[in-house]
Amino acid sequence: MRDKSGYYNIPELGENVKFPSVTKVLGILDKFMDSWKIGLDIDYLYNNSVGPFLAGDMTIEQFKEIDFKKLTDDAKLYHKDVSGEAMDYGSRFHKAMDEWHKQNIRPVEPGIVEPFIAVREWEELVHLRVIESEGIVWSEAFRFAGTRDLKCEITLNKEPLTGILDYKTRNGKDGKAVPVYPSDRQQISAYCLADEEMSGDLLDFGGVVIINRDTNVVSPHIYMRPALIQPGLEFIELARYFNMTRR
């Protein structure tokens, strides 16, 4: 079970054994997400000052009266609100998928039903068979743990493949492609590493399924095992660094 600080208790390995979560380890890279936050700040500042002025919706007198210090503070709160709302939505969507994969319970919440249907269409297309939903895995060798969304079997090119899928909901307005980040590949590789260490069986693939919240378009990114080696090695180095610097 994961605690509030982002660590998993692993009683199977002994009393008081704790490993950091995969996402906590990847948190080392948070500073590289500053550009995303800055982008949100710039959008907020523009949409509440220069944008309406240039569009003729604000007079020069109104523009001069803007308290830019307060506006900057509001912009910082804005990106926190956006990221918080995104996390809440993602949690609700994951809960809906977990209930379906475990109990065949369909969601009824507006805003969740539509992406759920889109994902189910893709899952049926690849003849997905659930092995385990929301399973906790850990690596004793590299000291990390995590909860993988779905261990399953899919069929690609008439070949049955066993692997792990990670579902992510992201915004993609104005026809923009929803991004897949290097950390997404590192994350799915970490789950595959831990699963293989625990089971002793090699997986065929790891996949990141991106759901565009604005269009409900599903973009599956399936990485065969050789393509997981490099991001897996990158994650191992991050885990080693994390565990060395936080003991």
C-alpha cells in the first residue's frame, strides 16, 4: 500500500521495508516540467491583459490599471488549479477503467463515459484480455514500487502478446497532438521491469494509451520489449540516484 509520502510498504520483504513509488522517482525530473508551467502562466497573462487589449476588448486606460503583480500571482495559482484538476479527472477515469476491468461495471459520470467508450472500442479491436487490473509491483533489485494500470493480453498482427498498459488522460485542444513524454516510456518500462522480476516471466510489450480529453481520441503507443530497454536503463539510474540521495 502506498502512503501519503509516496512510498510503498513491502511487508513481503520484511518489516518496515519501504520503496519509493515509480512516480516519486520520476519526480526528480519535475524541474524539467517548468516550461509547461511557464507556458500556462504566459497564456493566463496574455488572455487577461495583452490579448483583450489587442482585440479591442480593453481600453488603454483599463490596460494601464492592471495590477501585473497580482496578475502574475493569479497565473501561478492558475497552473496549480489546472494540474490539480487534471489529476482529479485522471483519478476518476482510472477508477472507472479499474471497475470495468475487474467487475464489468460501466461508468455513468458525464465526461468519463465518452473516453471510456473510446478506450473500450480500442480494447475490443485488439481483443484485450485482462490478467490483472491495478496490481502493485516492486523491484527488490532496484528498490522501487508502483501500481500498474493493467496487465493484459492483446492481439497485434494475429499474434497474442502479454504486457502492461498505462492509461493517461491529457488535453489536446485545437487539433494539437497529445504528447508522449520520455517519462511515460520510463514509467511503463519500470512497471515491466518490476513485473518481470516478481513473476520471472518476460513480457512482450509495454504500452502507453493516451486519451485526448477534448476529442476522446485514443492514441495507443505500444513498445515491444527491445524498445523498453533504453528507457528502462534510464529509470534504473534515476532510481539508484533517488535511493542514494534520500537515505
